[in-house]
Amino acid sequence: MRKLLVGMLLGVVVLGAGRAFGEERQFTVVNIEFEGSKVFVPSTLVVKKGDKVKVKVINNIKSDPNQHGFSIPAYNVTAVVTRGEPASVEFTADKAGIFPISCQLHPPHVGGQLIVME
């Protein structure tokens, strides 16, 4: 079970190749606490440049505080997610690169990355 959970924590969402440019990509990202560390699952999102990205964010951390953030500064994406109240963000991936995802409320702990491929 522990190996499965660790595998999930390190999971990468990879989208299929050979698809049309500018498609809609939907993700559900869950903020969890595992052995004292707060993490996003999945922690890496992969899209193509031009895709419209929709992310549903769920705060499933049982310990306080009951609010955490979800932020992709390169895309001006910011949401505050209260435990039990999912939030959604949308943006168009209009520039390629690797961009950090973080909790803007508590920067040292929750993180991830958005990979936008050409």
C-alpha cells in the first residue's frame, strides 16, 4: 500500500501524443498530507501549447489550516481552496516551458509543475 501511495505521489499525468492542437485538457488535483508532508496529486501536469486547461483542485488535508492555495504564477492562476469546497481554474497554455505550481498561502510545502510542450 505504501509503495502504491508513493507511486501516486510521484505520478505524472502524461497526455497522449498525436492529438489536435489546442484541445481542452481537464485535470483533478488533490492536495493531501502524507507522513507530515503536504503534496499535490498529481504533482506534474503535461499539456501542449495552445491547449485550454481546466483544473479542479480539491483540498483533502485533514490538519489545520483548512485553506491552501493553488498557484501557477506564469499564467496568473491563483485559487484559495477550502477543505470540502473544490475550486476550479482555467487558462490557455500559450507559452511552452516548465512552470512551478505552488501554494501561494504556504510556499514552503506544496509544490508541483506544469509542463507545456510545443
